[in-house]
Amino acid sequence: MKKVIGAVAVLALAALLALGYTLWIRPAILRRQYPLAYLTEVLALSEEYGLSPSFVSAVILCESRNNPDAVSRRGATGLMQLMPPTAAEIAENLGLHDYLESALLEPQTNIRFGCYYLNYLFDRFGDRPALVLAAYNAGPTRVQGWIEEYGLDEAGALQEIPYPETAKYVVKVQNAEKMYRMLYEKEYTND
């Protein structure tokens, strides 16, 4: 009888530990891997441009790891890694006549421009996040060429992405978006 009670106690302890890991430890670890940065800006600007805040947070994480001073070796700048010529065109479209390239290092400006650009890509490619992400990474002209050359599958995704970096990027951002949606549902809906 003591062995049965001991076995039940061990199983109960194991279940409590598993529950604790599932409810508290695992989410805490995942929140460190997927930190919620610039929530105020992300919420306001994703709403302004009709985007999911989890989508915007995922792009920021995958582009810059939430580093507002990030500059790629190709010159992409800031949180959402915008190319200066693209940013200058966005500034012109927004009527910002006093825009300076250094403003791309300001989180508010960078997120605004990134959200504007993502919105433009959704307008161009429809409600197809994978196409939008491919265009964000490789450029809309390239993606249009891939659509013409390789076609779309039944789900509206590219049959083939010939750039391995872009293919990996699309999957990486989509996975990050799922994590952000799961981890921060309350933060995205209550603020």
C-alpha cells in the first residue's frame, strides 16, 4: 500500500511540475525569445495601417531583433530594416517634406514607415501574408516576376521562392507571428 501511495505521490508531483512548466516556465522562456518591444507604437501604427500587431512585432523581431540602431551590410536601417530609397519614397507619399534619413533610427518613424510599406504590399498582393513577406524581403518587383514565372498554389502562395534567404524569412516571420499571437494576446487586445 505504501508503494502505491508513493507512486501516486510521485505521479502527482510530476503532473504538478509539468503543469508549472506549461503554465509559467515555458511561456517565460518563450517571452524572452519573443520579447514584446515598442508595444505602444506597434498597437497604434498597426491599427492605423490595418495590420495585425503580432505580424508587425514578428517583422520587427526578424528584421532587427528589436534593435532600433540596426543597419544591415546592404544599408537597410532601423527596427524594420527599411532601405533608404524606399523610406524616402514613403516620406514623400506621407507628405513629410523635412524628412531626413537619420529619422529611420527613430522607432516611431521606422515603425510608421514599415507599417505603411506592409500596408502597401497587402494592397498590391492581396490578403496573402506569405507574398507580402516575400516582397518585403526580396522586393515587390521580384515577387511579381516569381508569380508570373512559377505561379501560385491553391492557397495563393508562391509555388516556388527561388531565393533560399527569402523562403527562410517567410517561414521565420510566420512562425514568430504565431508565437507573438499566442504569448501576447491580452496585450494586443487590451491596450
